[in-house]
Amino acid sequence: KLMLSTAVTGESATNLVNVILEGLQPPEGTTGAIMPGFASTMTDGQLESLVAYIRSNLGAQPPWTEVENSVREARSRLRD
């Protein structure tokens, strides 16, 4: 299913970066995270490598060129 996700096949790495950093919350009224966020456990370099790996192995699309910027912007939003 990940290979069909727009977070993996989209024009920008922004959505995938946000999902990895912030995680996915369950639908309202249910408990437990669908996926935890990894903002506090992954370095920017690890995140960039993971995003590039997912895109190249599951995205069937050309590599993103602005992953570093997407990571920097997402981290900045989390600090605000």
C-alpha cells in the first residue's frame, strides 16, 4: 500500500517527511497511533536517507531533488 500512497508518489517529499516526523493519528473517537512520529529519534540525515530510499524503492518515480529543504521546513514547523 505504501507504493500507492501520494506521500510516496507525489511531486514533493513534504508529505512523506511530515508523516515520518509527526506520525499518523487514528480516526477521531479511536485510540492509539496508527504510526508514531520519529521527530525525536531520527536525525535530518537519517530522515533524508529514508525518504530517498522509500521513493527509489517504492515510488516508481524519479528522485526528489529538494528533500533537504523539505526536512528543514518540516523541522522548523515542529519547533514553532
